[in-house]
Amino acid sequence: MRSRYTAYTFENEDYLLATWHSSTRPDPLKLADGPHKKWLGLQVSRHTQIGRNHSVVEFIARYKVGGRAHRLHEISRFVREGGRWFYVDGETSPETGWLAR
């Protein structure tokens, strides 16, 4: 989770796509095409291991767009395959709306 957050701060799409599970991986993210986000911090609220190969992570990521502060509150699902963890999908809280993971 923390490495993916860092990848978002650097707009490292290659890393984000490489750590996204193939069953839900989007086409290129095109992060540079959207409004510029200044990432302010990540707080991991909860991590739950579900068996050996599944995990759930709840987090809040803070960022600014055009000087206005926003929060992304998401509950993300991860799966381990071949010893590596992959992001599968996530649900955001209603007040934050969807944002490219």
C-alpha cells in the first residue's frame, strides 16, 4: 500500500500497473492528463489478513488540487500470487468519490 502511494506521488504509472492484479488492471492510467495532485500524506487505518493470500487495507490519502484539500478514504483488496502482492480493487467512502487508485 505504501509503495503504491509513493508511486502515485511520483506519477510512476509503470509501477502502479505492475502491482495491479491482471484481472482488474486498467489500460494506461494517464495520471499526467488529469489535474495535478499534490499528495500530502497517507494514513493506514486498518490492515486485515484474510488467509495467506488475501488482505484488506483501509487508508486515507490526503492531497490538494488547485489549492483545495481532498481526502481519499478507501478500503482496498489485495491478493498474493507467486509471492507478490497485487492491488485488486477498492471501495471509497461516499464523501470522497472515486479517484484513480
